[in-house]
Amino acid sequence: LSQHAAIAAFDAVDELETHKHMYARNREMLLNELPGVGFSEFTPVDGAFYVYADVARFTNDSFEFAGKMLREIGVATTPGADFDAELGHRFIRMSFAGSEDQMLEAVKRLRTWLS
């Protein structure tokens, strides 16, 4: 059953293209907006649907920073320490797989929180 479902998923070209374009728009919006919030350094954003942003100007503990962000403003990110044991303490991963409205709201909350 799961193999048939996987094969059928490849036939959803229109839906997949819609999501691909949404991710591209969200990516561009975040890359344009996040520097104004204080996130100006990223790893290359060219292969997935997330931004891996340097938070060293705010903290040396991405785990604590991500938790505080979630508790205080309801914006969920993933600590970079989950992906890099050596330098991950200075990065967070932000997904842009949500809606454009969700991305704009997250940037708005971050701007207020970090200012």
C-alpha cells in the first residue's frame, strides 16, 4: 500500500510545483528580512527548506536561545547543536516550509523580541 501511495505522489506535479514556488518565495522573503532583525550570517541556503542562521551576536548557546524564543514569542526553531557538535552552539535552523503569513508573523515577532 505504501509503495502505491509513493508512486501516486509523483503524479502530483501541480501541487509539488506550487509548494516549490512557495518555498522559493518564503526563502527570498526571509533572506531579505532576517538581516534587518539581526540575523545577517547564514550558511548557503540552496538545497532544502530551512535557513541555518548564525546567532553568535545574541548568544553562545543555540539550545537555550531556541527554547527562550519558543517560550517568549512562540517562534519555533531548531538549535544548531542538533546538527553540528562543534559549531552548532552558534546556529539555529529556521524552516520556511510554512505559509508566507506564518513567515511574516515570525519575522515580526523576532523584530520586536530582539529590538
